[in-house]
Amino acid sequence: MQPATMSRLSKITTWSIFYLATIVAASSAGLWDIKGYYSQLNAAPLAPPNWLFGPVWTLLYLFVATIGYRLVYAADNSRKPLLLALWTLQFALNTIWTPVFFGAYNLGAALIYIASLWVVILVFTIMIWNRDRTSALLCLPYLAWVGFASYLNAAYWMLNG
């Protein structure tokens, strides 16, 4: 195999691993009766229709995987380890929110996780803005949606807590 082909294959494999990780993290949602639990809650004002969550999160997970991939292949610099740590932290906070909200039915703790997630995404976006504008731009819809999801979590907590 030619070196260029090996490099492309390596990059495709790396991106695939990042996306598979997001799929595994998101699949934890299948462990709980999300529709049943969510439908029993007093609805938050501005709550979108349930069908919207799947397509939005699918797109956002594509963005998150792409950001992680781009970070791995970015040139080494003094901030890269911190950026990798922040990317990993946002991924962990994102992953833990679902079982806390839907598995433990702990809307207050879930609110702490999602608010922390929003802060980490914001800090990451600011730190990467001048280093990789594409990744920073991919963070913006993620930041916006997590901000909206934080509002929803807070509203559900206040209405059902």
C-alpha cells in the first residue's frame, strides 16, 4: 500500500473511531424508558417535538467526532494537551447526562452536568477559535443546542422537581 493511501486509511479509521465512540455513548439512551418517562413529566415551555432530538443529536455527534479527529491531527503546541482534555471532559459530561436524567430521574444533578457541559464547550470553543476555526464553528451549534437543552433541563426540574 502506498504511504498516501495508508495515511488516508489511518485518518478514516481515526474519524470512524471517534464517531463510533459517540454512537456508543448515545446508545446508553436505549437502556431506559425515555419516551415513557419523558411523556410523564410536565412539559417545559418551548419543548420541541420528541422526533427532533434524534436528528439533532446525530448531526451534533458528527460534529463532535469531527472536532476530536481534527484535534488529534492538529499540529502540536502547548495548548493541545489542554484542548484534548477539554474535548474528553465534554464527551464524558455529555455521556453521563443521559443516565442521570433518564436513568436516575435526578433532574437536579442532570442540570449540574449539562450546565458544566455547556461551560466546557464554551471554554473549548474560545480556546480553539484562533487555532482551528473549522472546529470552533462546528462547536457553535453544539454550544447552542446544549444551552437550549440546559434551559429544558432547568424547566423540567422546576416543573417536576
